[in-house]
Amino acid sequence: MNQPIPYDITLTFLGTGTSTGVPVIACDCPVCMSEDFRDKRLRTSVMLTINGKNFVIDSGPDFRYQMIREQVSDLEAIIFTHEHRDHIAGLDDVRAFNYLLNKRIQVYGTKRVIDSLRGEFAYIFHNTRYFGAPQIDINNIDNNEFAIDDDIKLTPIEVWHHKQMPVFGYRIGDLTYITDAKYISPEELEKAKGSRILVLNALRKSRHISHLSLEEALEIIHYINPEQAYLTHMSHFIGKHQDVEKELPDNVHLAYDGLKLQL
């Protein structure tokens, strides 16, 4: 199930911030006022470029700018983790790919996520197509391995965002990506064992009701024991990049917007 994919994978961090982004509107804390580009965090999303094809995990409110910044000229699919607006709000902007490439965009999500998309973007799913509405194809997934682009296999890892909301992380070969987790069962954690690279959320240093803290994230990283781990979905309460990076184990790093990893 988790054998390395026979393709080159480039992981691009499109955004590494929490729902407010960093800087936070009207905030004058040291992190929000920082001039370090690594402290400027758009809403969390990543792009996987596999054998030259682009797949995005989540399309938040900054999706349009993220695509422009990374000069993305083609997109195969969006794979959703869950239905919160900071992860879905940019779906409408796939219209540009529809127009310019004359192609439909594949969308992957659980029934819960797709039902939410139908509510948030009713005009996309209307029986009589609204002119100019995004053109997407829905692919329902569950907690079983599935394939994108025919032969690229993803293993969902179910985590919990507080107590009521299931969120899917994904394992692709030697890479595991998890965001918005507060609790991960031992059974689901086992799916990430053996990963060379682990991406995991860490909201802030203090505990939070629905997100892992830095300490909690480090405990999970220690258990999974990847070669390298990168933290994402961070708020301004995490601290300045340059300061926190010095406090971390050698194999753990703060991700930042625009960072690219090669597998």
C-alpha cells in the first residue's frame, strides 16, 4: 500500500498559515510586524507535482494568488481534507483552468465535504449550468486507498479536528501530509509509519481545543520518526520563524510559503 511511487514528487507549500493567515488583520504583534518573508503565511495548502502534473490539496481563500505566485499553468485535481472555508473558499477560481485549458478539474472529497461544497457553491452544481460557473468532476472518496490520474495512489489518514469533525490527511508513497488534526488514533498513525517526510499541523505553543500544539505535534513526530518533518497551519502565536526554528529537533522544521521539497 505504501510503497514509494515510481515518480518524482515536488511538494510546494502554497500556504502555511491558519484560518486568519499571518499577519492577522489589525494585529501589531512582533510576528505580524516581522519583515521576514517566512513569517508571512497564507492559508494552508500544498501542491504536489508528480511526473509533471499538478495536484493541489485544499483550495483556500488565497488559492488564486497562490496559483499566480507559483506560476501554475495547469492543474489536474483538488483533493480536499475537510470542509472548513479556509480550505475550500477558493474553489471558484478553477474557472481560469477551465477557460484557458478547455478542461474540467477533478475534485476529490468525502461525502461530507462534497455535500458542503454543494451548499457553499450551489451554482456549480445546479441542474441548469450557470454560465461561467466552474466545471468540475466530483470523485467521492472514503477511508480506503484511491487513485488519482489512474495510477497515483493515496492513502487517507483520518484525524479529528476537535471531536466532531473528521479530516483526511494523505499518504503518497514516502510522504505523509496531515493538517487540522487534534487527535489521531493509533490505527491511523500506523499508516504514517515509515514516511520519509511528514507534514503536520502545529497551531501554536499553547494547547488548543481543535488543533495540535507544538508540543503535541513533536510527540507525534517522535512516534512516527520520519527522516524530516515540517510543521504547517501555524498562527502568529507560534512565534517568529527564526526563533522557533532554533528550538526544534534537527529533523523538524517550520515550513514556510513557497518552500519546495523534492522526493
